[in-house]
Amino acid sequence: MKTILYGNGGCGNHGCEAIVRGTYELFKKPLIISSENIYEDIRYGLEEFCDIYDAKAGSPGKLEFVKAYMKLKIMGDYTAMDGLPYLSTIRELSDKSTLALSVGGDNYCYTNQKLYAFLNKAYQDNGVKTVLWGCSIEPEIVKDADVSRDLKSYKLIVARESITYKAVKEIDANVVLAPDPAFFMQAKECELDQRFNNGNVIGINISPMILSNEKQSGAVYANYKNLVEFILRNTNMNIALIPHVVWQQNDDRRVLKKLYDDFRHDQRLIMVEDHKAPELKYIISKCRMFVGARTHSTIAAYSTMVPTLVVGYSVKARGIATDLFGTDEKYVLPVQNLKNEGELTEAFCWMSDNEDKIRNHLKRFIPNYLNDGKHIRSILESV
């Protein structure tokens, strides 16, 4: 029987795409996508191995609408109203599967946990077992009574890093630890800019998300600009500017294009165009080193043994790095702590000085990490 995947934002975020593709690579079984954006998921090729349904296709029944409307008016709670459009698809999919994976990754890290609790209960009410799949959750959020109650109702929680695993374990939910599904996605060869040919390219990813999480206005961009200037002045390396999310409201290309323009389209700067997630993984795999903000861009680098510096802002960055290296120190630069414009360059220089050591560690560690992580297949099959 096919497994439902829900809660994924759409393939314009190539991390969402990588989670779906990695899940398929791990299980090699047909999947059903309850899609938040059918156009994106078809455009980037998920229909090749998934049945895709519109997550919000239906109109609610009168009674459902009245109940939700009363909650809004009496309690000021929008959750049921927001969840109504999902119910028709959930009922339809409950006839096709008995298992649904909530696959948003870090959905529980943000402000709409109530909606995901609503969807979790809706699937369960329709006889579908639910699994929170490949997740990261801030430990303080786990302690919230409503969130804790919701988490314990999942049949299984699969944490993608040990900080989340320990936090969820403390509330006695059924939790196991396994790599983010994107680690299992295979890279797909694509045409490369000829400047990659000498193997001397630094990959750089920056996102509007980290700009919004900085404490000191302008610090993140100033650090990236300083890093690019340092590489151009002090090395012979080329720089590939690599977007990993291209949503209109949250597009990496806007910030990367500003970097590109600020250096007057320097011939050593490569502006990488949008690609499917497996092709982006291939491009990143051809980088000598990588500096990334988007979690799944850094997973593409880690899993192809590329020394990586993460410019992070949450538990997922710290947790994954700690699981890979035993510590996040030197491997993750917290965006909230950035003050002077040279901090990213200083962190990059440490990575460069330790480049071979890091690469050799990844070559030893990653194959075992992935092989051990495949145990999640048998665990999920027994749910």
C-alpha cells in the first residue's frame, strides 16, 4: 500500500523536494503526495514516482464550517478554519493508505504548530496512522503542553538529529533517531559551467531566511560580502552562488544576485541557475568547499563529502553538525551572533586550514551514517 506524505511546502523549496526524493530512495515504494503546490511538484518531476493530490482541494461540510466558525468567534482560534480545506483530501486519501508521514522537517519550529496538530488529528480520525518524519523541534517548543500532547499522539516520531531526539524522548513520546531523508537522495549529473573543471570552486548559499534572523541589521550580508572579497583577493578559487529555495516570497536568488552585482559580475563568480534538487546536489558535490545557509543545501554537501560551513539559526543546523562531527563548534556559525563583518571569513579560513581533515572525516563517517540510518525502513514497516 502507498504511503501518504503531507505537510511539504512544495518543490520551489528544493529541501522539500529532497525530502520526498530521499524518502522514495530509502523505501523504493510508491508514494502519495498531499501537495501544498501541485504546480511546483509536477514542474520538478515528483509525478514520476508519486501520485499527487491537491492538499486543499475540497469544500468543507456545513457542520464542519459552523464548528470552525464558532471556534474562531468564541475563542479567537483560527486553526479549525485554516484546516477545513484539507479535510476533503484527507478523507479521500484515507481510502488509499493507512500510513501518513508529516514531512515538513522543521514545521514544528515555527508558529503554526496548531495547524499540524489539527492535520495530525484529522488523519488519525480517518483511521490513518501518522508519523512525524525527519523532524527538528526546538527543545523549548517540545515543553509546551499542547505541543507535547500532540507529539505523543503520533505513532512514531523520527528525529533527524540528536538534540531533537533527546528533547522528544524527555516527554516519553515514541521517537527514534535517523538521518534527514535528503541524505539518501541521489545526485543527478547535469551540465556544469566550465569554471568547475579545475575542481577549485567554493559553493556559497545565502537565504532571505537568515537575514530575517540576524540580531544586528546588515551583519549577515556584510559577512558574506567580506567573504567573497577575501576569496577573490587572496585565492585563485572560483565562487559558485547556488540558490536552494526559489519561492517568490522567499527566493535565495534575490540575495545571491545582489552579491553577484556588487562584485560587478566578476569572471570568477558563477551564478548558478535553478535546477531540480538532484542536480543541485550534483553541482554542490563538485565544489571544493561549501558555505551554506539552507539546511538541505548543506546536507547535499555533507552527503557528498564536501567540507561545509553552515550559517545557521536553529536546532537543525546545530544538531546535524553535532551528529556528524561530535560538536557544532567551528562547523556552524550562528547567524544571531554575527556582529563584525569578518566573522564568516574567519570561520571559512578555519575550514580551509582543516579542509583535508574534514573531507577525510566525512569520507569515513558518511557511508556508515547512511548505512546505519537505513534501519528506519524496518522500523517504519512495523508501525
